[in-house]
Amino acid sequence: MSTSSVRAPRFLAPAQVAELLSIGVDEVIALVHEGRLRGAQLGSPPRWRVEEPSLDEYLAEESENARRMALWRQSHTASFPEVWGTSSAHGV
């Protein structure tokens, strides 16, 4: 009999996520409403909770966006000789 090690996602309070991201709790809730973080209202009375795996995904997405923006900025600061080389295209 095989046992799988699938575990339920851990849930974090919005205040914990806000602290990790250095943003406000309202911004965390907005990210949930936008679908950028997965969350739900759990318990009685219902309180917002954010799935920890979605936080990892969000951070990976933000990191990739930052990497792409850095490459884009770098491409706009390159001069034509840096991009195309210094040799003549016509063999002159």
C-alpha cells in the first residue's frame, strides 16, 4: 500500500502576507480579489486566509517581471554599435 505525501496547503493571515511583502493588509486583500493570490474567507466568523503556495507563485511572477523589466531597460540603453557591432554591413 503506497502512501502519498500530499499535504493540504498552508494558509496565512493577510497580516502575515503583508509583512512578508512589505505592503498593507488592504493591498493583500486586493491581490486576492485580483486573482494574483489565492485566498478564501474561512472560519466563523469568516476571516481572510491566503494559500501559502500562491504566495510563492506570486513572488516568482514578480521576480520574473522585474527580470524582464531590467532586460528591457538594458536594451534601451545600449548604443547601436553595441547592438549591431562596429563592422560595416556593406564591407566598406
